[in-house]
Amino acid sequence: MVEKQSADWCFRSSHAIKALSADGHPEAKRGDRSIMRNGQSRRIAKGENQHRDVLEELRRSSVPLTDSQKKIAQYIIEKPQEVAFSTLDQLGAELQMNPSTIVRFAYRLRLDGFPDLQERMRQIVRGQLTPTANHGSSIADHLAESGFGASLSQDVRNLHRAISELSLVGLNRAVDILATAKNVYVVGSSLTLPLAKHCALALSYHHSGIMLVPEDELGTYPIADIGPDDCVLAFALPPDAGPIHRFLARAKNSNVQIVAVADAPLSETTTDIRDVVLHVPTTGAEALNSMVAPMAVVHALLAGLSAFNR
């Protein structure tokens, strides 16, 4: 069923879409890199397309859109951070539409699909934090001649990057999963084991069903004991995340919901659309990885649980 365009509706001022196509002209094919200005088609040079400010184009447009296109455009304008760090399936669920509709809209913006749109939103969100990040690094200038300054400055950069890449949707979903689970199984290994222990202890003040999975039982723990009403909170971080990934793959086979704190996307064998993966950097100034950003995420989740229970 083809949606009827609202010819009398236009995004203007803060809710505008710039020149996605000229009124009366058919939508461009995916390979078409031309844009419409004043009814004239103009080819976009490769370098020019790379430097386009898509968000600003969206704000300034006056082109009629379908109801679905209006909904996507407004969401991008108002929540670029969610677009930047949510999966396509998560956005489809949030907007209550087929993910393919979002993909088509990205192509209509003359982008190379959803990954291109997402990367541009990430650049915008990160750019918003750049001045603060630079200032944060400068607070260690008085320690610049020592290894202390390098280590602390790296932790500040990790924190700023973690904050920029976390989404409110992801954090809220993680808190909902943890708060409503019958039992929460916390898992960590190597450097993340102390973090998992701290998290389990802190969670026990908010939740009565907290279980810490022993590190030496990750490969043999009876997954059958974990039910569909339970969840797993996993710290899948270097230097030794392999045992955690294997544990999550076994848990996923039992249809258990997962909240993972990870430094990279997890495979489809360990997580699916129902799960939440919170990305955090762990780069250290020296050989050891830094747990500062993961610890900050733990404290954010605890604050969310505290608010949930009030």
C-alpha cells in the first residue's frame, strides 16, 4: 500500500527536511548521487557528499514527505544520538515501522544506506563533545612529565567516548531488563572479574536475585538453571573475553535475555534484538586495559535502578 503524501505539510525551522527531492520528481534510485535544488538536478561530487551536514539539511528542508518519512526525519533531528548508536532493528522497533523503511529513507537522503547515516550521526554526536574532551585532557597538564598524566588523560578520553556512544534508549532498556528479571547472573573474567564482583555486590542492594557466576565455572555452569525470566549481565571486555563470549552463546541457546558491557559489537550467536550491548572503550595508557569507563557505566546502571525502584 502506497502512503499518501501530505503536500501541505513541510518541515520548517527546527523540523525541516532539506531538498530530499523536488516536488513532482520521482525518488532517486540507490545509485543516484544527484540532489534537487530549485527544481534542477545537480550531481554530488564524491568529496562533497562526504562532507554534507545531513542533520542541517534535514532541519532546513521544505519538501513534502509521507507520514513515515516525517516520523523518521523528526526522530533523526531530535535524537541523533539514538540513531548513532542503536541498531537498525532497534530503531525500527522504536519508530514502530519496518527497518527497510528507514533504509529507503537513508537512500533518499542520497546516502549509502543506513550505515552511512549512522556514521554521520556518530560524527555529529562526537563533535558535540570535542571541546569538553579537549578540556578534560588538559586537566592533567600539570602531570604531563609523568606517566600519571598519560594514564589519567587516557581515562578521561575513554569516559568522554563512552558517554558519547551510549544511548538513552539502550540504558533504559538495560535497566528495565535488570529490574524486571527474576534473577540476574553477573559474569566476568580476568580483569573484569573484580568489576563483576563489585557490580554484583552493588546490585544486591537493589535486587534480591543477584548471582555471581564463578570464573572457573564459566565453561561448565548449568545454563539450564537460568530461566527465561532471568537475565545475564556480562562484561565482555579484553584482555580475555573469550570465556564470556562462549558463556553468552550457551545462554542465548536457552533464550535468556542479555545485558552486555563490551568494547566491540557482539556476534549474532551471543546476542539478538532483545538484548542490550553497552559499548565502552578500555584503552589503557600502558599494557593493562582501563576499567574506568566500564565502572562508570556500572554506576550509571545503578543510578537507573535506584530511580526505577523509587
